[in-house]
Amino acid sequence: MLTAINYEEEVLSQAQLRRATVEFITIVNDLWYDKSIELVLFRNPLVDKRANEVLNLISYAKEFVSKPISIQDALEIAKAIKQIDLPSSKLDIGKLAYESHLNPKKSANKVEFVKHKLRGAKEYKDIQPKDVVLYGFGRIGRLLARELSSKMGKGSQLRLRAIVTRGKINKTVLEKRASLLSIDSVHGDFLGTVQVDAEHNALIINGTTVHMISANNPEDIDYTIYDINKALVIDNTGAFRDDVALERHLKAKGADKVLLTAPGKGVPNIVHGVNHKQYSPDKVNVFSAASCTTNAITPVLKVLEDNFGILKGHLETIHAYTNDQNLVDNMHSKYRRGRAAALNMVITETGAGQAVAKAIPALNGKLTSSAIRVPVPNGSLAILNLQLRTKVTKDRINAILKKYALEGDLVEQIKYSLDNELVSSDIVGTTAPSIFDSKATIVDEETIVIYVWYDNEYGYSHQVIRLAKHISKVRRYTYY
């Protein structure tokens, strides 16, 4: 016999749920804009999110940790955080809610529970903000500008001060740059304001001035005339790829450090979360953030190498087409890339298999790799066919990767997907560089096939920013 459904009770319950969500969103935004305290939910951003987005994240959290986490749990903990004196920080409210469910008695008093969990914040020192210059303003440059401006808060970390491009800068050029920053065919509208200040050759992004500088040579720029000092220059042009070329940036007045958003020669290639601690910004001035594919596969490969050992393997990346391919068939320095990108699957090369060894030396010479560019503008997939040193099961592989996605040094890098129907458009806008598709894992004793999705633009840009914070020594107190 079917149980009767009380529709009025459902409506009332839904209204209360929405009310609690709106209250939670208000606290999240107040903490961010008033105290520079950023709340995330298992590494998923919460600032400026809508109610339905937050509720979807709560549902993911509940399934991810197999605990009845609710919006009420998140709200109670957010209220407790608001009552505590904390430095600028980034706190995972999902982990706090999960831990409160592990020990309900000790977490009954939410304020005392949160104080105990965040007691390490007392020893955290204040950080000095870092000026940032974007050298180049293409796909990655504009995403970096969006994220840096959106996460400016009270300006206590990275401050976007200038953007360098080639060619004359006038009102028309500024308006076109502003339009490309405001509207994006893949990532949608920028949730902020962009205005043109033609008199000062600048863009006003979210109310702050970002100077537009024209230059053909990096060493010719004097950033100090814009009151920019000891700046981190993030080179996303692709024109300078080795240590000699990149060090030209350091000859500019006001420049202090350089970060390349591509694989570099003669400079440390960093996958943040894996090998960034091996290079001190006190000793190194030029860094590379490696490639989007390297950032996608390296965290997962590290987990597998550390837990099971990898004998050998092959990486195949199914990659979105990029700007170095032709829109229609035309001359190109490489045969296949000359064919129409949006109409063809295109076999090409990737150095990701060799690049992994720079972050994980134990894998040197063990991986081969190739790539296929496919007719999607963004969203890629790496398929790892590996032979391990020991027999495993699908459940064991998934359990290990879920553990690393929940706790440890790779929580920002690995997102554990529970979706039965995950496709490339679903992962666009994901901040993690590696999205492990748990439903697709294939295991045959020592041989495994792993599917790792990645937003080759957005996820990679967040890795660049994580590395930028390490280089600039502006990492906040975090609780993950």
C-alpha cells in the first residue's frame, strides 16, 4: 500500500530548505568580503553561488562521504565560523560537516567544535599582497584575469595590476579586450563588471584599475611608473619557453618572479600539489606550470605509484581543439593541424608522458603518450592504460583515489566523480585539474584503465593560480 503524500508539507519543507540556503549564502559572502575568509565545499567554490548550485553541491557532498550532510549542517558551521576570530583563510565546510557527523557528541557545540578544528589558525602569520602582471591576454590570460578579480576580496593575496599585449592600445582596442573578458562562448558571462578607462589606457575590473601596457620586449617595460613593484609576471603568450627567454622578464623594472603557463625548458616544471614544495621561491625566480594534460594526469599517477607501483603504461589524451589549429583547411607548420579543427579528429603529439617524470622521477621512461584533438572547444579526457606491480580490484583503485580526493595533499587536485553519465560538457568550469571518473575504471588483475577528465582551460588556470600563490608566498591558512 502506497504511503499518502502530503503536498503542503513538501512545499513548506522546500521553502524552509531554500530559506536556510539563502541564509547560508549570505554568511558565505559576508565572510569573504568582510573578513577574507573563503568557504568551499569539498573544494567546490561557494562564493557568489545561487541556491540551486549550493543544494546540488550539498547533494554531492552527502553521496561523496556517505554521511547525511545537509544545508542545515553547513549553515550551523558557517554561523560558528562567523563568531570566531580568524585570519584570512580558506576553509572546507564540507570536511567540517563530515567530521561533525563522525563524532556527534563532541560537535554538539558547533562554536567549540570549530574552534578546536581551526586551532592552527592562531599560529598563522599575516601575508604581504603580491602585484601580478599578465603578460598576454589569450584564453588562459582572460580566465586568470576573471579569477584574480573575482577572488580579490580585500586584496590580501594576489592583486592584478596590469596586462601586457602587443600592438597599439586605444579606446577601440580596450573595448574589444573588455568585451572578450566580459563574455565567453565556453565559460559564459563574467560575474563582475568591466569598464573602459581610455584616458589612462586601463580596464576597470570589479572597480579596480588594471593598466593595459603595450610592449614588444619584456625588458623594455617599467612597471614602477604604474606603482607596480616586485610583481609576479605570468607569461601566457607561449612566445617565451626557455630559461633565457623567460629571464628577460626579470630585467623589467618592478618585476620580481616569472611564471610560465606552459611547459618550459631549463626551468622547474611544477604540478601544484605534487612537486611545488621542492622549489623554494626564495631560491628560484622562474617557474613553469607545465601543461594542462600534465596537471591532469600527474596527481592520479602519483596516487597509483605511491600505493601500487607502476611498471609501464600508455597515456592517450582526447583533447579539445586549440587556437593553434586552423578553423578551415589551410597551411600549417604541421600537416594534420592544418585541417579544420571543428570538423576532424586530429592525431598529434603530446609530451605529457615524459613531462610527468619531472614531477615524479620514478616514472621516468615508463610512459608513452599521444593525443587526439577532437571537435569540442573545451573539456578533455586522459585515458591511462597502466600495468601495476600488484594485482588490484576496481573497488580498491576507486577507494584509494576517493581517499586522496577527501584528505591529504591532493584534495585540490583530484575530484572524485560519482556521475553515471559524465560527459565532457559536464566538467567545464571545474576547478580541480583532475576529475577521476570512478564509474569508468577497468581492472584486469595488474592491468588497469583509468579515465581522467579535465577542463583544459579552467581547471588548469586554477592550478596556475595555486602555483602563483606559492611563488608569491601568499597562501592563506587552509583547512581541507
